[in-house]
Amino acid sequence: MDVQQRVKEIKQSFRLMMDGAVAQSMRQKGLDYHLNWGATLLRLREKADEIGKNYDLAIALWKENVRECKILATMVMPPDEILPEVVDIWMEQTPTVEIAEQAAFNLYQHLPFAADKAYQWIASADEMPQICGYHVLSRLFMQGREPNERGINEFVDQALSAIQGGSLTLRKAAMQSLMHFSELGLMYERIVQSATRRLGIAFG
């Protein structure tokens, strides 16, 4: 079966997962997708497990302007096959915070170059890459991945700047990331406490 035929069949399968209440709730929260079946993440994960990892299919699914297709694409894309340039394109085409969070969790945290991309994104002028970058770093810190000295300074400076910004979603992502950073050990905890205290930010 060719890729486009598989995409067509997968899209038809979303009808069986349709949840109007979930879709309506998303619309009310401002998550306005071109097409949204309201499928739960659990159902999409089951579908992804059934499909398995598939680069060509992931690329084709991502091109569809459908919530479920984009999320499924991040689940079936093999992290060791996607190139940095393709990741950049996907980041530019990320339509909502939900997709950014799902991409960070399902795919980006597993990339061989995950840390490099995350630091690049948190330094972006655009909000969506920053949010995604902090979510990736949160996951890396939870895995016990410690940054080097330059990474520490860069991360703390960017995170503090984001926390003082106007976007609540970005502030939450940055604060969560700082929290996981501080859990890497006593030194990291003290770095965060010292930095936040200077700015009068309550932490911990």
C-alpha cells in the first residue's frame, strides 16, 4: 500500500475515535485546528503502536492540516532518522501549543541532537519554539542530562527572561523547566534559588 493510501485510511480511522466533547472543549480554549476529531492521546498512542515507526508515513501525516495527523506524525517518526533541517521545518509549521508539547514529548526529547535544538529554540524571538524548547529541556533534565557550564548560564538567563515575560504559557513552560533543572542536584538548586531571589521571584 502506498503512503497516501495509508494516510487516507488512517484519517478514516479517526472517525471511530471521534469525541465531540473533547473537540468542542479545545475550540473553547482557542485550539482552532482546520480539522479536529477530538481523539484522545491514548487512542492516538494505540494507533501509533499499531503502525510502528515509519519515516515516510510521518512526513506525509505531518503535511495534513489535521490535529490527529500531526500528533500521530510525532509518534511514528523514528527519532534517529529525522534530520535537523526537517525538525526546523516542523517547528516552523507547529500550529498550536498542544502540538509543540506533543512533539517535545513524543519525538524531540529523543533526538540525538535534542539539547542543541532546545537551546537554539529557547533563544528564539518566537514564542512557540521557546515553549517547545523548555518542554524538551524539562524532559532532558528529568533524564538526568546535565548541561555544561555555558549551557547552564544560557538556560538560566533565558528561563528567567521568559518567566518575566507576558505569556502565561511560556512562563509556565520555563518555570517547569527550571524546577526540573533544580532537581539535578544541590548545586543546580542553589543556582536557581540565587537567580530567582535576585529577581524577587518565588521559587520552590
